[in-house]
Amino acid sequence: MKAIAAYGGVPCSDPAAFALVDLPDPAPGPQDLLVRVEALAVNPVDTKVRSGLPGPGADGPPRLLGWDAAGVVEATGETVKRFAPGDRVWFAGDISRPGCNAERVLVEEAICGRRPTSLNASEAAALPLTGLTAWEALFERLGLDPEGADAGRSLLIIGGAGGVGSIAIQLARRAGLLVIATASRPESKAWCERMGASHVVDHSKPLAPQLAALGLAEVDAIANVSDTDTYWEEMAQLIRPQGAIVAIVGNQAPLDLNRLKAKSVSFHWEFMFTRPQYRTPDRGRQGEILERLAELVEAGEIRSTAQTHLAPISPATLARAHGLLEGGRTIGKIVLRGWPDDTGAAPAL
């Protein structure tokens, strides 16, 4: 099979950063699906992992990045029950296994879901990783109710225009929450409004005065999907007593948890790969979430966040996608579709 190996030590614009390689097709284990990848998306985790990889020419097997894909099941392990060859699926996968920057990839049945029939492969590939992250952050870490029992409560989403923020806005708005998203540019503000944010404030300016102008001295919950360090003090100031904060980006400096003590505020980390990486007994919950997300897409209650489409899947387009992510100004998700045929063109999907 064709695959794209990633190397560190060089900028993504260097032709040596990504290389097309031929590898044997992987063989599914008892609980695995062998999936033919039709489309994939890139995420910040890809650039972070690549930054720590050995440089070009390093010994050892190539590292395949990519943990966001839509494809078709080609084969199944002997104990698989939920899927059969020919099924169209979507998944984020397991960061401890080879990624989806390959024509075929193995993914455990438990963390895979039926993909929405109303989306093409590119549109579908944009949602698994960020959809799982947003769902777990809002409804499992913060403990908000996805079906409206917490309607009217306020949620501040710091970094609303990115991949996770885009789907978090939609899920929170569907749950009846008052959603205040942050964005700093006209185009990212417009995107947050399109996703359903009740209000959009500028995260390049102090947040408290902007929320006060909306009549909010404090908020019930905060989801920081952008920069934990920069907004730590503001989050401590804005969260209500006995509120909750969730973050997905690791801190670069020590965080003063005492800032949350007087208010008895709970702080949570969300890392979508925890369940598959540690093989937690409840990892099948991710398959269930993906199935629920598919239902919501098909019902027209949430939409794909695919915004930038590249084709075909190649070292050049993957390098471009990484460069866009590293620039820090992307809106929504970047998706790549179709492995090139003999002419170099991507097939229609």
C-alpha cells in the first residue's frame, strides 16, 4: 500500500519532511477493522508529534501520522461483530498505533463508528477527532447534559473557530446553552456565528469587560480549546463559584491551582486518545459517541466543519496542510481526499 512517512528535524516545507513509501497491507487483529482510507483530516496533534520525530534518513520503520479519517471496511478481525466489509466508517483512532496517512489502516472496532450517509468522505473526515474531543469535554468532563437539561446555563469557549471549537459550539447550542465563543478576526468571528454561537468576543482583548457588556459577570463553565497558559488568570476570574473548566492544550508553565480553590472550581483535562491509548474498559463509548454524532448530522442538527479541501492525498498536500496548521490561523478543519491514480489525479468521492 501507499503511505506517507513523516520526519522531524526539518520544516514541513522541506521536501524531506514527508515521503511516499510502499508498505505491506496491515493484517487485522481479532478486534480490528482494516479500513481503506478515502479521506483524512489533519489536527494540531499531527504537527506536535512530527516535531518530536527523528529526521530524514533515520533508522527504523517510518512513522505514519494522522488520526482522523473516513473510509470503507475491507476486512475484519475474527471477533468483530458491529461491522462487515463494505461498511462506510469514520474514526479518530489510537495515537499509539500507526496513523491514517496511508491507503489502509487498522482501527479497533470499539472506537469506530458508522459514518453519516449525508456526508461525503471529505466532509465526514473532518469530524471524528474534534467531535469526540468536544463531546467528551462538554458532556463528560464538564458534566453538561447533551439533551437540554442544562439549557440556559452559560458556556465560554476560548478558541471558537478552530476544529474543536467549531463542533463544540454546535453541540453546546443544540444542548440549549448560552454559548459565548472567542475569535479575534472578522472571518473567524463570522465562522463562530455561523456555527451557532450566541455571542462572540475578542480573545486578543481582556475578556471580563466584554462579558460584562453582555450582562455576564461570570460564566457557569469554560472550555478552553486554545491556550491554557494565556487565559488561566482570566478563567479563574470569570468562572462562577462551583463552576467547571476543561482544557485540551497542555500548559507550558506551572498553573496555580490555588486560584480555583476559594470558588471550589473543578478543573479537567480532556485528551481524546486516553481511552484507546490506555485501553480503558469504557473505550467503546467512543464508538457510541461517533454513532450519535452520525445521527445528529443526518438529522441536520450539526454540520461538517470541513473548510479547506486539498487533493489528492500526497506528501505535497500533507506538507501544505501542516504548514497551514502551524500558521495558527486556520478556521474549521483541513481535509485531504483521494489517493492519486496513475495520472496523479484524486478520484471523485
